[in-house]
Amino acid sequence: MKNTIYTKTASAALCLAAAASLASCGIPLKQPVYTAPSTAPDATSEVRTTEASAATSETPADDTPATTGNPYDGFIDGFKKAVNEPQDAWYYGPDLDSSKASDSDVGIALTGIWGDTFNYILYDMDKDGVDELFIGEEVADQSGKRINILGVVTVADGKYKVVAAGWERSELTYLGGTNFYETGSSGASFHAASLYTYNSSKKALDLLYTIEYDEKENGSSIELFEGEDGKVKSNTASCKDKEAETKFEQAKKDASKDKNDLLCKEWTKVSFK
């Protein structure tokens, strides 16, 4: 397998339309995004379950945003400004200049998926005493209720770090515990799905499995690739076709066994205005 959908290297082709759209509007694609005045605090906080007030307090004389006790206020403030005034296709947080981002760095898409508001909740998924910031919402489809994720942010070495993100062509679902399921495509003939688990020590998602469906003129193929040390173990598929589907579906069931504590919770709604 080339690369998983999750990695920015593989996503580059998929986000071409978004990047082209930004370029056509005269927006430079490699300019620094908004930088917040301070990095992330080390403090933890409780899950917020009430809707954010539309009222704002008076801005202090030094233009530093007023805090609410939420350790992710700095990230949220920068994210809102980055969406309202996009200078790049991705937002990596106030602690990473987009021009210095590597292929391994994860960013949240700035175009194509946002309306007038977004929702978030704070939740300590790895039970290390530090809440992660989940941006997304609970949705319902033919398979039932699920948690659709557009971004997951943590604090590493006193700085914000985006550890996972879904976007227009890559749908990310939180399964519960530390596990995530992603589906995406790079066209009508190719789509894939992946399973990940959050590695608390590395502050990153580790790949468990990726399954690829490729429809060609001479027939279709289904290939399964396994993860090792968080990455693809080999570019040679471990199994194919029915065996690949059976193994992946069982792995998804296993990854979904943990209780999903975010289901039926109330998320905080924030206006981009």
C-alpha cells in the first residue's frame, strides 16, 4: 500500500480541489496561519456540556483573548480566525507555522466542511488525566448513531498538537476507547477504510489495518495492509479479497467493543462569527 488516507502525503492528491480553490481566490497556499499569543497550558479541565454563550467579554488592552478556564481556548480562538481568514488549506494550531509543517504533521481542513458554527467536547480518551479536544458532532445514519470527527487535539510538551482529522473526502469516526475508523476515496474507482488507535505516549494515531478497494477495467481487487509500530508494515498486502474483508470486519468489531462515552453527550456549539 502506498500510504494510508490518514497521512498528509496520501491526502495531498485528495485535497487538490480545496487547494486549487484557495489558489484561485488569490490566497497563497504556504503562508503562516494565525498564531495565538501563547501556547497551550498544562492544566486539565472537565468536559463542557453547555452551549457557548454568544456574548463576548471586552477585549483586554493587550489584545489577549479572555480565557474561560478551558485549556483549549487558545487553539479554538486561532481555529476560528483561520477558518474566517484562510491563508492555507490546513490549520495545525497556534504552535506550528504551516510553512514548517511536515508530511507527518496533521492539520484540520479549513474549507469545504464548515458552516456558521462548529461543535466540540473535552474528553480524556486515554485516561491520562488530560482532556483531548474533540471537534465534530454526533450524527445518525443507516448504521445508527456515531461520532463524526473533524479534529482531535491534545497537549504535548506544553503545546497543542492535532492528532487526527476528518475532512470532505475522508470521514473519521470515533469508535470509543482510543479507537477510530476512517473511510475515504480518491475517485469513483478507488476507496479505502482504516482502523487506528491513539498512542498516548507518542500523542499520535497508530495504524492497525487499512483495506483498499480498487476497481479496474480488468476486474476489481481488495487488499488488506497491516500496521506495525504505528505505520504500514509492508506495501505488499497481507491478504486479499474475501479473506481481507473478513479480517478487517472482525478487527473493526474488536475496536468497537469499548463503550463510546461520547454518545448522547451534549457538545458545546461555537459560532465562527
